[in-house]
Amino acid sequence: MPIKTIFVPLSDAEGAAKTLNAAIGLGEGFGAAVNVVHLRADPTQALGDFVGESVSPQLVEEVLTQAEKRATAIAAAARKAYDAAAKTAKGVKLSYSESTINSDVAVETQGRLSDIVVVRRASGTRDVGARVVAEAALMGTGRPVLVLSTTPPAKIGTSVVIAWNDSLEASKAVNAALPFLTRATRVSVVSANAGSAIDQKGIIAYLGTHGVKARGVSVKAGADAGKAIVSAATRAKANLLVMGAYSHSRVREMIFGGVTEHALSSARLPVLLMH
């Protein structure tokens, strides 16, 4: 399916300029519209820290006032980043709006009406907003999610590594990435083997039916398959990693680690994920 609509949810202004410029660049390359939605925080969420405690009306009012000020400042910064990015856009249909409903609902609703969702990678464990947006897009939209690196490359998808483990999620990711793969100058299928080797002949043949020439690469998974895959992508000088998301239980991966968790937290290149 061609990419004609790109959805960019912004939970804050951190990294907004780089995220918007990358999304607009994709819009220019694919001839796609870019729809940006700022997910404005609900000031009442700030009261969550006081649940179960007895607080005065004055304190509640002060907390809400400060939360509203923060939300207004973030909204202004996000809009400023959008306006600056829009000035450099060439031939791309852009839209900007602000949502005040629950962020998960906003991401899921708009994401399901888009061809791909573009988000930034969380900058650390405390960057809850970015993580929540990425997971809402992954788990609730049924669309491919492009998680950008901290500093996105000038071009995304000219050199692609596919993390292949023969899972349903990986198959969906490859299919969703075809608009990138058919344009790429180099495609590698990488499998992290833990014991028996993963057969890559089928996926390479499938890619060939779409005119994509891919080479197979096998690496030893060791104790961390995610690290092995990301390292292989780095060695291949890839500017896009394609992989299925949460092939194992999401809770299990969050607790014990996994390929998806490693990619979300450590990959230094854009990662296209599909659940």
C-alpha cells in the first residue's frame, strides 16, 4: 500500500523540530500529506500525585494553575516548531491541530486513519510522554510506526536492514515497509540465530517478487538478540531498521528485555515497527 498520509503526534516540544523535518522529508519523497497533532496535557492529571491524600482547595488550585501554564508553554513551543518546519516544506500538504482528549485515544483514532505514524524515540526512562505515544501507536493503530533516532539521518530508507525471525509481526513489518524497500539501494535480511538457523530463502524470494534484491545475513544472538540485530544494522550502515514489534509478550519483554525493547531504547537509527 502506498504511503499517502503520515501522522505525527507530538506530546511535547522536545525533539519536535527534528521529528517534523523528518516527517516532512518523507512526505516530500512519497507525495504524502503530513498531519500533525499536538497532544495537549490535561492539567487535572497533575492531581494524580495527590490521590489518597487530604489537600487544601488552595493547593489544588495552585497545582492546576501551574499545570495549565506548563501545558500552554509546551503547546506554544510545539506550534512554533511546526511553523518553522512548514516554511521549509516543498509541495507537501500539511495540517496542524491540537487535541485535549486522552492521548491514547487521540493517537489511536488518528493513527487508524493514516498510512504510517512517525514518533520520536524516548530520550530516557523518565521520558514517559514519548514512550506512551509510541506504545499507543504500536498497540492501538494497526499501522506501521516509524520511531526516529535522536538525530534522524538526512535520508531514511535508502539502506535498510530487516530483522527477520519468521514471525507474524515480522511478516507484517516487511509488508508495511514495501514503500521504503522498493526504493532502497541496499536491503539486508538479518536473523539473530539462537541455536537452529532461521530460513531466509522464503522472505528473500518474496521481496524479489516486488523487485527488491536482498541479501541474507545471520548473526549469533548470544544473550541479547536485540543488541545483535541493532549492531548488525549499524555495521551495515543502514538508515532504517524494519522489524516486528513484541513477538513475545509485551510484559515479558518489558521485564526481561527483548528485541523491541532494545530497539525502542537504544537504536541509533530510525526503526519501522509493526505489531
